[in-house]
Amino acid sequence: MRGEFLSIAWIGVIFLVVSNVAAAQPTVTTPPPEKVPVYQPKFYPFDGGERAVYKASWNGIPVATAVIATTSQLIGGKKFYHVQVDAKTSPILDLFWKMRDTITSTIEAKPLAPTRFTFSQRENQKVIDTEAKFDRTAKKWSVHRDERTEVKKYEFDQPPNTIDPITAVYLARSQDFKVGDHLYFNIFGGRYRYFLDLEVERREIIRIAAGRIDAFKIVPRIKNVMKDGYAERLNEGSVWISADERRIPVMLNSKIFVGSIYIERIEDKVGPQAAAVQQPIRQLRASETGYLEQ
């Protein structure tokens, strides 16, 4: 259950759809991964900086929290967004399974183009550090995965337009979508690459602890490009994002093989100070982002 819970939790917070679940046939016609659109951002609702906190529960029992902070910085004379996600299990779950994961993404601001992605996994005795950099000249990703007992290095350039999952979320938030639309992305999750279909199913008023919110209900579907078939509807999972100019994820509800997972936003602040993370973000050099000055 731990792996499935973690995957669904990430989906709910930042649409991180990086699990391998039972295959089923797609219920909608979707373009093949090699023909995914190149989206141009229309809005930048996160430009001033933001910090959101999410709480996850399993069958009503608090099991984890996640903090997502967005800041901007200049690298090589260009503006970039730095997104950091810190997730940890609750004190109760720590007794059985302790997780302290951190994901970061450095995104060039104007085109919302990915440059660097890291995933630090600290789950009980498992320690894995993954770093991926995008080479704009060669148009390919280089990945370094340190599993302590083994270091893996590899490169890939297919499917085209493959981006990290955090960049996919921010690109989705930047679009002017409506009910009935689909957003398609090629994403990777460290080892595997996926085709993601986000269906904007409907718009409705939902109620969370923060109050009533006008939101879009989005149904994610996922395909591992290395395997046949689509994943099931993420075990009947759906994500709601606010229908205002923020376009911020506010709630997730999903069934799993034992009970259900529920995630909601419990705190949301905007501005440079609100976005400050607990650990100071080290100023990155241009070479560390994967961005190469022309």
C-alpha cells in the first residue's frame, strides 16, 4: 500500500503521475505521445511567489503533509522559477514508515521551459537522489540517479517535448482551459516516461476546510510509454483546481485498494516572503540549470 499511497499523494498535490498501475483501455481518443502539443503560457499566476500546504489522509487518518513553494531568480541574465516540494509522513505513520522527500524544478520563466529537476527520496532505509538536466542544444535529458548501492546514468530525447512533472503542472496552470478540454503532456518520473492526459470534466463548487471554492474537476489518465495500455482512472481519482486566476490545486479524492485517499489545501500564501522555504535556496549557476547561454 505504501507505494500506491505515495504515488496518489503526489498526483493530488502536483499531478505527479509516476506510478505503474493496472492497464486498461482508454475511454477517449488521445494523440500519440509523439504528437503532444507544445503549449505556450498565457498566464503566470505564480509569478509573484507562492506557498501552499497540503494535508493527506487515508480513511480519515492524517498520514502526510506537503509544502510547495515557488520563487523566482535570475540565472545568466534570464528569469527562472524555482519550485520546491517537501513531503513528509505524519508522526503516527513515521512509526511504521517514515518518508521525507524533496522535489525541485528550475523552469525558465517566459516559455515555462524545464531546465533542471531533482528528486531526493528518503523513505525508511531507502536513499535515492535523482538529478535530470535538459540540454537545449541537443534537445535531450541527461539523468543521474544515485541509489547508493548503484549509480545509473542515462540520456533520452523521446518522446519529444518530454518535461518534468512539476513543469507540466505549471504549464497546465498557465493555460486558458474550459470544461471539455484535454491537456496532454509527455512527462518523466526519474526512471520511466509517461503520457499524461488531463481531462477538464466539469466546473463545480466544492467545500474544503478553507471554505467554498469554485473549481474545475480534472480527471488524469496516464500511459507508460514503455508499455501498452492506459492506466485505470487512477483508481477513480480526481483533482480539483481553483477556477480563479490562481488555478491552484485545492483537493484530491481517490479510491485505493484499501479505502481512499483525501488531500486538501490547508494553507495558501502569495508573495516573495510567503514563498520562502525552510532551507535557503542556493543561488544556481547557469551551468547547473541545464541552460546554456547562446
